Amino acid sequence: MPEETREEMLRVRCACGWETSGPEDTVVESTQEHGRRAHNMLATREQILEMAVDASEERPRPTT
């Protein structure tokens, strides 16, 4: 049976306490919108990806 490919899940946290997680495109769009609305700031995709972390790193690993 072929192994299912999973899209990497990312997380971004803002200094104000706001956070988002999900697939790369979703995180970038959400973070850009938050920056504009809450902080009147514009961030590039590259800037957002530099501060993003792998969301799975913060989840407990499942036991088998």
C-alpha cells in the first residue's frame, strides 16, 4: 500500500499572543493579514517562513 504524503504543518506566533498553524500557504496568508490588521505591518512570504516553526515539534509524539 503506498504511503500517504502529508503536507508540512507550520506554526507562527506573534509577540502580541496571536498564533496560527496549518499548511504553508494558509500560515503565510493568515500571518500577512494579521500583520496588516493588527500592526499595520507588511511581511514578505520569506520573512514569515523564517519565523515559522514545524508545528509537529510542539505536539507530543504518539506512542506505538
